[in-house]
Amino acid sequence: MEFVLFDPRPASLASEQAKILALREQGCTIIGVEVTVPALAGLCDVNIDPQHGTGGDPSMSAIALIARHGIDLIPKGAQKVAFATVRPDLDAFGGIALLWWELQAPYSVQQHSSTAMRSRIEAIHLSDAFSRGEWQPRELGTGENSFLAAIARCVSDFKVPMRDRIEAVQRWLETGEEPAGYRAAYERESEEILKAIASGETSVEASGDYGYPAQGRVCVVQSRLRAATSVGYTQAPTVVALNPAFSMGGAPPTRKFTICQYRPGYVDLPAVRDELASLEAGWGGSPTIIGSPQGVDSNLPLETVVAIVAKHLL
């Protein structure tokens, strides 16, 4: 069994494509889960990604689709499998964890999962599919989904090999056991959020100072914190987050926008994405979350991005 976390940056495309071809030469069937880079997804034998791309369904997460269909999603006759994704998040890693179980016959998630395990799968699905009901304001620094916090931080820890992170997700799904240290990291992060806001290092603005007619509907967060979107959701159902030094997997930092909504219905994000892409190539995402080009600086002014979001509020 092979596990591959693709580098989504345009500059790495050729080397990542070569990686897929090398795996295929070794006899691997390439199973993608949320491979959101089209040039990489097209080289996978299967890419399980119900949310992203044209016609994506934001209400269907990868893990829910895999829990429903299991082994039927893997090409028949596959002997040696390589699982691949570009997204080190709970939906992708959780989906891979389920498929890995399915390949370890006679395990079947549908037949042998406990009620507790199914509830953990559902928690990931609800979080990823933004199926959380109506948005409600919260106090700054309070977490929206502390239940998933520890395992989510483990999944995004690029210092840990991908196989080990998948195994940690399997243990958590089956037993609820959280990997050591990550719960404490979440609690420290909650404290850091309040300190960053108090010091001015993180800017949170939901009053309309950017000149858009969206008071209370859009929150603009400028921060290096990984929890910037969660901070924004305490103040408004639509968030524009600007990280001046975003880095994933130890890559060089870039100026990165993330725009998201608490659930579909607050803003027409596909229209926002298309308009932003007409100004700067490479914007992409789903109907609930979009982002600026991966691996390179976004050069769009914050005011321009916020104005386009405000124009497409529903």
C-alpha cells in the first residue's frame, strides 16, 4: 500500500505527474480522494471528489460517499493500490482510512462499523459539507467544533508520515482515541487567538470599514493563524481570510486568500470564484470554500476581493 500527498503548487506539477507515472509503472492502481488539481486528477484511475470542480455537490463529502459505497469505488481487480490526495484534512484522510479498511478483507465499514464509529464519520461529514444549520454569532476565541479539533490537527501535521496519520484516523474512528499532544495544542491555539487579536497581530473586521454594504454578513480576517476562518465565523456567516504568509507542508510562505461560507446560501461562491479567476488565474474551490492560486502569491488587493464577495451575497 502506498500513500501520496501531492504538492498542489503549479511549479511542482511536472514532478507530481512523474510521481503518478512512476507508481503506475510499479503496477499501482491510483485512487485519488479529493485530488483537486485537474492535471493530477486526470492521471488517477479513480478520483473520489464529490464536492469540487464543475457541478460539485457541496452537501456530499468524500468520507460520506466512501462510507456509503465502500469497495465499489475501487476498480475491480486492483491488487497494489496507491492512495493520493492534495488535501491533508479529515475528509480526505478519513475517506482513505475507510478505503484502506475495505481492502483489508473481510472488513466492511457498512457491515462492521459501530454506532460510535458511524457518529464520528458523520461528524466529519457534517463539518466538511457545511451541513450545520443556520449560522449563529459566537464570542471571539471560542471554537466551533472542538470535538474534531485534536484529530484534525494530527491530520494536518506534515511532520508525521502520511501513513501514520491515516492509521491515527483509523484508531480514532474505531475507538475515539486521540493521538497524544494534539488536544493540548488546540487549547493553546485558542489562547493564542485571543492574544493575537488583543495585540493587533490578527485583524478581525465585520463592521463594513472596507466600503462594502455587508455589515454583519461578511467578516474579514487578516492573520497568520491557521484558525482564521474559524475566527471569522464567530462574527459572520461569510469569511474573507487573508494570510500574508501561508505555508503548507513546509513550503515557502505565500500571500493567500481563503473565502468560505458557513453553509450554502449566504454567498454565490462559484460566481465569486469565476470573477476573481478572471482577474487572477488559478482561483478554485467548491460552493462552500474557495481559495487563491496555490503555491504562489495572490496579488489582488484585499479591497477588491471583499467588494466582489459583497456583490455576490445572497
